[in-house]
Amino acid sequence: MSFLLAACGDNQVTPPDPPDAACEPANPPAADCSDACFDDRGPEPRMELAVADLALPTPPDGSTPVRVSLFYTVAPQEGAWTRAEVADRMRQIVANTDTILAQCAMHVEVEVAQVIALPARLLDIQGNEEGSFGGHPPPGTPDPDLFDYEQNERLTAESRELFEYGKAHSSKNTIDAYTIDHIVYYANQMLDEAGGLSYPANIYHHVDDYPYRNAVLLVPEYGACGDLPGVPGTRTLAHEIGHMLLNTGGHAGAFNNLMVNGTVLTDAQCATMAANLDALFGEAEVPDPGPPS
């Protein structure tokens, strides 16, 4: 894989100068895109698109919007990509997700569309704290959702830093979706990898994490440092939105269900998602849902 730097497109925001004028970015960069010139920085904007730039189709009559802000992330090193390429990837994500949410008469309504640069430490995120159950209670737990609620999980420092950026640019009750290169997280106290990760209110409800945990992470394929990543799996964003609107970390159902390994949503799931969309995401700020009844 080549890591040669390419020129920025003329419609991109020029990256700020390194904080240390004497710092010279490594060329070629390290395989994990880490670089002393960038590693202490936080998220930085590279491009903002108007929703109209995405050229999304008109949703069907009677379809309910699920507000989502899309943050496509790249390494800080310069990469060759265009506004049209960004719009195309975001449009594909929305189309893939809408195809699945249509079963519940819902569609994605994009609020914010940005490309942001992240240092290596934020492109590779540990999603929760060591020893966490991560929405995966021990087998045989009588009330899994109550168990998850009582664990009172917290955001990691890295995820909070990323989510704070998003909430500075989007509404508190909007689901912020970020692409990142790699996720590790604790599920039932065991470290695992994930192609996506969500932070449902039932699990991540600590008052100090409001509203930053209102987010999902997506893992597409990343190439050379600074290049625009590909499109996440066709069901990834829909699955993570499912966790948010079902307000659970669980993966129950038939094998072909969206929350297991497929794309199907049942009438009961659709009813729960609609109720939570109104009760939780219909508020100005997503409230603590309280212990499951």
C-alpha cells in the first residue's frame, strides 16, 4: 500500500499549520497514520456540505424522519478527494439505511454533513471502559435491559472528545454518525472488535455524558493516510440506529433480523422504534429513559 501524499482538492478547507512551526509531518506517514505533528490535535473540519449537495431523493409520503448528522473522518495528512466523492459516499449510506428503515415507514433526515480530520488516537477508538458488559449481559440474565441500565456505563475519554465535536455542530437530539478506522470494545467483560458501535440511552445515560453519547460509530475501509474512506456495510448504520431507537444493546430475534445478522424488522420492533423516536429523540435533548419497566 502506498502512503505518498497527494495534493488537496481545491474545494477542501486548508488544514491549519502544525502547532509547532518546526514540526515536519512524516513522509511517508506511519501505517497507523500516527504523526507527532498531529497526534495532540483534536477533530478539525476539512469540508462541510449543504444537505442539498447530497441530492437525496424525496422520502415517501408518510415516512417519519430520523435525524442523523454524518461526520466522515480522515487522517490529518493531505489526501486527494473531492466534494462529489464525499457526497456520493454519504448518499450511498443514506440510501442503504433508508431501504431498511422503510419497513418502519422511516427515513434518514441529514442535519449536518462534514468531513473532519482526526489524529490516529481518535481514528482507533476503545468504545467503552475495560471490564464493561457493553450492552451484553451474562447469558441467562432475567432482565437484560434493566441489567444494562444499572451498569451505568460511561464514555471513554477518546469517544467523548469525538462526540463533543459533533455536538458543537449538531442538535442535541440528533444521532451523530462517525466513520472511524477501528473499534475495540468490551462485551460481557471481554475485549472484541466491531464494525459499528452505538450508545443507546438505556446504557449510556449518565448525566455527565449528556448529550455527547448520542452517537454511533461506523467502520468502513480506510486506505492511505488522509484519503477518504469507503462506504460502511449496507446494514451498518441501520443496525446502529436500531440499537438507538430500540434503546437496547441486545441482539435478539431471528437470524435474518436487522439486530442479529440480517435486514428484517418486525412490526413490534417498528412500534418500539416509533415510540422511542418520539419519547426520546422528540425532546430537545435525549432524556434519561429511566429503568426499563
